[in-house]
Amino acid sequence: MIKKTTRTSPGQVLLFSMILLLFFGGSSCGNQSGEKIEKQVSGFLNKSTVDDTEGLELEGVNALLISPKNPRPGEVFHILATGGKSILKAQIIVSGGSGSTESRKSRNGNGLPYWKIDEFVAGSEAKYEVRLLIDNKKVKSLTFAITSRPSLQGSKVIWQNELTWGAETEALYSAWINALFYDADESASWTSLHSVMQNSERNFLYNHLSLDEDNPAGKTKIIMQPDCADNPFCLRAYFAWKLGLPFGYHECDRGALGRNPKTGRWITNDSPSSKTNPVLAFNSFLRRVMDGVHSGTARTALRDENSDYYPVSLTRYALRPGVVFADPYGHTLTLVKWIPQSGSKPGTLLSVDAQPDGTVAIKRFWKGNFLFTTTGVIGEPGFKAFRPIIRKGGQSILLSNSEISSESELSGFSLQQKGLSGDSFYHTMDRNINPKPLDPEIALLDLIQALYEQLMVRISSVNVGENYMKIHPGAIIPMPSSAAGVFQTGGQWEDFSTPNRDLRLLIAMDAVLDFPDKVVRSPEDFKMPILQSHEKVKKNLDALLSRKLSELSITYTRTNGSEQKLTIADILQRREAFEMGYNPNDGIEIRWGAPENSEERSTCHRRVPPGQMKTMQSVRTWFNKRLHPPT
């Protein structure tokens, strides 16, 4: 539940109006027209009356979860509690057996939901009760057993269903996702998803089943190496398996222009399994999931009730950790963390994605990472949540859109994104992330930093292909012959080329360069200096942009092993070259846009074959127009 309170009274609005009108009307330092004065006063009032995050009261769902499921005597265990902001000051009391058990340490987060994780040491074998106290009042409780013989019954299916999806389990899922990546920033990356799970400090569900399933040195352990479309399903399946929740995915075609991807057979954890070891059964099922899920899975029609996802509204309340963003061209990202706007510091929305090589990394929300359009694309993109699965009559059933909407504590079903323009989408998200208008210079610096971080990630991506070519001298990686294939084909081309990443990078470059003009076009979205004209603000932004682009730099390693430093200003001057810099058969100097006949390019000894160059020339129009072919 969410409550909003505004801080500006009608009297304050009237007072601001009088002050500004008197100031601008009587000032001798400008010849401003009445129309211009009216716009400035209106802009100021619009900013003053915007609800801010400090005026939000968030009431989350109270839920409790113990991990491991059945602690052994003397074993460290943890308790996760979720709720509203009051959960941060709540007490978690464990009693039973030989008495009460004291918490050893605690950590918390402000998801939504807010959460708190306390650490305990298990006492003697017995039944215990956990009580969640807020203001000394019990708001939630559960019982569990401490036993020296935790066991998991064998099953003829992949795993047995013990719980069902609802407000509490969805809250726990969001809190687990948030806690999993809580201290991670945009520089964070991992070689695989299972390496994230194998960190006991990060993963609340580490060895939850007492099978040594997350121990990196264990004999039988979880293996998760998803690509971008698989990653959300791997996270959801892992959580469902650990808690005994129902899970499923649909076989799905890829759709076509004018026809949304359509789902077919639904495959769930109720499927039979020949594996007697629960970990091996899960690993085998996960491979099946990753083989079945693809770029079209998340772009089914928004109204499709036989889909794995459903669309949510573009609100702070709905966009919780665990919500998935499906871009128009097949990439997916999972939201993990909101960093609220604070004073002059911009807010940030962070997500996690996976790459074809299995790498998992943190990405921020902005145009350079989150592409959105609803025209000329296959399927219906946007922010979506996993469709809850309930148990009824011994069977797993997907909730319908109306059933989801009737559950007030879930992220409700919404068609807000249907047919939404890109401008409206980004404007809405910008206001969610920064409810208070930003100083334009601070906003520009934030954009430049986002671009810089994207360039740093590209260094690693290009190096993956370069390292392969060094190990396989003379090798030629086959290139698809069509534009759609260049952006979608799997195998070595997907592993080592960067067309999707470079298209996003070009869009990011445009966003940074266009920002001063954007401020002039939409001054009401920014905290504009009252005593400066819009032209003066733009001039200052242009100067700041030029200075910062010349200060920040990246370094890549040339073919001969020497280091090449490039400022962001250098890179932006080369942006046309990045329209052709995605092919791993080109030397690294070409991939970073080294000009013909330059000293930098003199160390480059590898060029794409003539046939591939012809294909690249034909595909270039998509990069030039900053468009992705329908895939």
C-alpha cells in the first residue's frame, strides 16, 4: 500500500506567486515579456507542488522466512522479515527449546518492500517460534524446527510444491533479489549467476536446503549460466525451488511484425524427473528452461493471460525488485535496487542482466541501457512482473489479469505502457527516479557518468573477442548475412560481436550530446536558475559538457600490447566509426574507431573479409538511424 502526502499548501503557492511576480515585474535587470514571466512562475509552481519521496509512506507486506529451512544445532541461521519502513526498527524474537535466542547481527534494506535480516545461532533440537514485533506488538509469527537430521524427501517430480505465490511470497522474492545485490553498484559483475549464489554473505538462501547445493567446493552444486532472456527465469526458478513454490515457463514462438509472440505448452516443476538427487534434478530442469526461453518470451501481448509475465504500471510502488524489463528487441533486465534522490544527488534505478558469455552485471536505468519503443517492433515490450502461480485442486494455475488486479498488495495488472511513446516512457521514468526536478548541471554530470560506465563495460566486451582471436590466430568468425541475423544470431557471433551493445552506446552518446538542448526544450522538468535565461543555462551546460568529456578517459590495449588512451570527447568524435565497430574479425584499433592512416591504427593487422564488409555496409543504415531491425 502507498500513501502520498504533499508539502505545499494553497497559501504557500499564493505566496510564491506574489513574490515571483513582484520580483520579475519590478526587476530592472531584464526586459522580460509577460509571457516569459508567466512561464517562469508556472514552472516554479509546478516544481514546488511535485510530491517528493520524503512525502511517501510505504506500507509493505509483513512476511517471515528462515534459512536454512531446518537449522542444525549450533548452526548459523538467518531470518528475513519484510514490511513497511517500520520494519527497520522491528524486533525479531526467537524462543523455544532452552529459551530465547539473541540475534548476533543484523542488516536491512529499503526495497520496496523494506526488509531486515537477523543472524542467530541455533540452539538445541526442538520446536521454536519466531515473532516479529513492531512497537512491541506482534505482527507476524511462525514456527520451525532445529534438528540434526534435516532431510528432503525424494520426489518423482522436479520438486514438490509446499507453498503458493501470493502477497507474502512475492514480498519475500523482492526482498531476496534486493538483498542479493544490495551493495552492488554499476561496476559490479560476476562470471556467472551461480557465482552470485555461492556467496553466503550475499545470498540469504545459501544452502537453504542443507544439501551443500551452493557450496562452490561441493560435490553436487547448482550450475546457472544464463543469457539475458534466461536470467529472470533462473532467478525465479532458484527462489521457487528453495521454498517449494510452483514454477513454470511457456514454450513460445518469436512472433513477427504485426503478430505478437504466442505461447504454447506450459512446462512446470510438476514435470516428471528421472534424477533422484534434488540438485541434479534442478540443474537438469534449468537447462531445459534455458533451452525453451528466448527473446520473444517476454514480449508476448500485454493482455495475454497464458504468458509468463504481466505488465505493471510505471510507478515506484509497482516497479519492485524482481520486476523484469523486456526491451523491444529481446534484451531483458531484472530490477534490483532503487537509490532514492537525496538533496542534490540524483536517484538511480539499478538492474541486473546477463550476457551470452554468462557474465552477470549491474546496469542503471537510462536510455543507453533500457530501449523502449512500441512502433515497428515485434511483440509488446515494457516492465513486467512474473505472473503468480497458485495451487488449486492439486494443480498449478496462473492467475488471470483480473485476479492479479484484485490483489491490492501485488503489483497490479496495467496497460499503461501499451502504445506508449518513447518520450512519454522516459519522462515518466525520469520523474519516478527523480521526483524533484534536478539542477540541469547535476543531471548532465549524471548522464556523462552513465556513458562513461557504459564505455568501461564495452572495454571488457571487446576484449572477450580479442582474447579469442589471439588464441585462434587466423580464425574468421562467421557473420550472419541479414540485418536481423547480425543482431540476433547465436554461436560465436553472439559470443564475440557487439552490435546490440554498440547500438545502445550510440543512443547513449546522442542522449548526452542532446542534453543541453533538451533542457531548453523542457525547462519545466529541471530546477532552472531563476536569474538566468534559458540560453545562458544552455551555454553553461555546453561548456560543462565540453570540459567533462575532455577530462574523463578510457584506455584499451592495442594489438602490439601498448595502451591507447581516449577521452570521451575523442570517442564522441568517432561515433560514426562505432556504426561499424562491432565485428570481432576487425582488429581492436578499428573496433575503437581509430582513423585511417593514423598512428593508432598502424598497429592493426586484422580486417574483416570483403564479403563481411559488404554486409556491414548494408546493415549500417540501422546504426545510422539508431534503430534495431525487428527481431
